[in-house]
Amino acid sequence: ENKVDVAHEATVGKIGDEDVFYLQSRGLDDDDAKQMIVAGFIEPITEELPIEYAVELNRLIELEMEGSLG
């Protein structure tokens, strides 16, 4: 079809306490657990990017998360 509009919607929510607790029970601290959850969420996106952009995106997300969690 030439007259088709495609859209995507996403939602953002709080990181689940149960997910963090599970990772903490496996030896991760709070910040590392949250970092891992966020990294897993964006992994499908970073896999599609060239490696240079994926690395930079991960660095930017880490910088944004520093001090903002908790």
C-alpha cells in the first residue's frame, strides 16, 4: 500500500522491585542490577546498530543512570 501510516508506541515504567531483588539475590548490588535490567531492555535496539553507535549508546545510558537510580 502506498497510503499506509505505521507507528510504534512504547511505555516507560519503574524498574520492578522483584526483578532487582532477584538479581541482588544472585550477588549484584542495587545499581548493577538496575543497569543490567535497562541494558537487557535496550539490547534488541543496540544489536541493530553498528558497533560504534551501540557502544556510544550504552555509555550515554550509563552516564544518565549514574546517580539517578535509587
